[in-house]
Amino acid sequence: MAITTQAPAVERIDHWTLVSSDIERTKRFYTEVLGAQARDRRQAGRGGGPVAVTLANTTIDFFEPNDHQQPSPGGEGQHHAYVIKHEDFDTWIERFGSFDVPLRFGNFGTRMSLMFDDPDGYHFEFTVPMETRERAREELRQRGLDFED
């Protein structure tokens, strides 16, 4: 059977969830290191909601491990990527350094990126779109950074 109906556009990401081995430590990382805003997800008459933060207009819900779910970050290819401003790239490097967060760097297509893990090992990428691949590579080289291609 041929499919004749095209998928409508998906508007935006609403939220994503992760299982945390220590919710308060994870919340501190997201709010103190990444600058996320704590979010109250409790709903009147429905009891409590998950501990949550908002980062880049996206809600991130944290859940406790249980018999059915444990923290499971996945491989390097499984990550969340956020666009940052070019002029903020070095500030983020400095900020992560002040929190002793190890960084990795990459040149993927026309982007220069810094990658890091949260306290449970979930992978993140902060990326800066550039005009060309060579420009992104040159920006990383000028900073003396070893990077993935």
C-alpha cells in the first residue's frame, strides 16, 4: 500500500527525559554549570511532578532509577546538541574548566563543537554553525584545540 499523506511539520521539541542516579546533583549541574532554570512541574490535584529544568526553551525532566529504568547514556552518537553563539564559545570553555568538566572538540560539517557529559554520562554538544567547514576547522586550530573530524 502506497502512503499518500505527507507528515505535517513537527513544531518544536517540548521536553526530553533522563534517568538520574542523583537528581539533586544532576539538577545542580544543569542549573549551576549550564545555566538552566529550575522548573516546578507539580500540577494541582495531580500530586508531584518530576524535578525539571528548562534549557534553551526545552524542559528536561529528571527521574529516579527503578527496576525498569537506569541511567543509560548510550554511545557518542546519541547526544543532545544545542546551538551557541560564536562569541560565547571561549566563555563556555572557560566556564566548563572552572567546574572541572572535561571537554572534547569536533568539526562536524560546517560546525565547530564542544562536547561534554553530564554527571550520569549523558552526552551533549554545544555547536556553532559556521560559513564553511574550513572556517570551523581554522577556528578550532587557532585555539590550539585537538578535535575530531
